[in-house]
Amino acid sequence: MISSMTGFAAAQHETADYAVRLDLKSVNHRYLDIQCKLPEEWRHLEMVLRNEIAAVIHRGKIECRLFVEETQTTDNQLNPNWQTIDSIVSLGQEIAQKYPHLPNLSVADVLRFHSQFNNKKQQNNEQQQQVIIELLKTALQQFKDDRVREGEKLQQHLLQRLDKMQLEIKQLEEIFPAILESYHQKIQLRLKEAVENINEDRLAQEFALFMQKADVDEEFSRLKTHIDEVRRIITTDGEKSIGKRLDFLMQELNREANTLGSKAVSIESTNTSVALKVLIEQMREQVQNIE
């Protein structure tokens, strides 16, 4: 199943004490590149989040952004832990006596330290950590589903181009015997015109050139083989990290189309080569989006 490398998902959780939101978004990248943008107090969770993402996503530049907002409840405002505050103020006074050059603690400083040593906050932190991990799992599922939906569109785009390529090849194959006959007659006419001064080396060169340009069976065969392989990959469930394989096949298809063009013995062959390369380039652009 095809998955696009572009996607977005968000999950959030709110309580009376805090609100947590986690966003995931991705863009194209040659490899898997995970960037976590977390509040400083949650940096210790980065490796956990990265491992969870890497277990589901295999390619793309992923940005995981976490937002945690504490809610200042009435209960917290009216019921401070005075014992904790007294300890903080007493410690601040001792520090001021030992280091008189340091600024005194402000009310904001005391409240900030109070919140950090508040048992309720510590309990909230433990709850929030579990919430964050669960939010990531929820967002990852949404994220994966979003990438699969986009992948289905890419699949249809590729299948349409493959069908057009097969039609181009079939049409050229059908008229190719007549093209060869016409080209052969032109060679014979040129030889008849030069028969008075015919040269065995020149004759050998003409026929060698003819045979080289006429032999495109191998190109037809390889083109059809690569087309079948691309079709198999994008329609088979369970395939992983297929973007790199498809990119390689696009290179191979383009190589065969170029060879077909270089061996062209008629305008029809040239036109088919150009049409194939246009279709291949259209597919290559979309393949860049596939995981």
C-alpha cells in the first residue's frame, strides 16, 4: 500500500489543571528525519517520542511539536502551601546573607518555586507524561491514515501513466514492422544510387547501422518489464519503503526510453520516445512524494 510522505495530524487533551496538544507534520525527505520541538521541561521525553514515531514512519522529514499549558485554577490561587513558601523564603534569606550581591527573591520567584515543589504539580507531571505518549499514538494513527489517503491518489496517478505508456509501446510495436520495411527500402534505394561506385566497406557500414537502429526488441521488453514491476509494487499490500525502489525504476524506464529514441528510424519512434519520457517524468515527480 502506498503512503505519501506529506501529512498532518493533531491530538489534544484538556483537564482542569492543564491542556496538552501534540502536532505531527511531514514533508518529503530522502531518509527518515525526525525533529521534536518540545518545551524545555519535556526534553527528556524526546527519545521516547522519536522511537514511537520511527516504529510507524519509515521515510520523510517529520516534525513533532508539543504544547503544554498549565491552567491557573482558583483552588491553586486560594490554597497555597504556606509551609513550602516559608521554606523557600527562609532559604532565600540565607542565600542573600551568604551572597549579598545576588538579587532578592521576588513574589514571582517564590510562586514559581512553589509551583515546582507543589505535590499536586508533580502528580500532574506524571499524568501529563502518560497523556503525551497516548496523544502521540493517537496522532500517529491519524497521521498514518492521512498519508495512506494521499497515497491512494498517488497510486491512481501512477496507474494512469503506466496505462498510457503501455498504449504508446503497443501502438509502436504494431506499426514497427512497416517502419522497418520502409527504412530498408530507403537503404536499398541509396545503395542503388551509389551502385556504380559501391564499396564493400561502405555496404557493411550501412547494414550494420541499419541493424543497430532496427533492433529495439530489447528496449520494448525492458520497458514492459519495468512497467509491470512498478504496477506490482504500487498495488501490493504490505510493501514498505517503496519510494526508493520506485525512484530507481523511474531511472531505468527513462534509460530505456532514451535508448529507444537514440535508435529511432522514423518520426513515429521519436514521438513515442518523447511521449514515454514525458509520462516517466510525470511519474518521477509523484514518486518523490512516496514513503
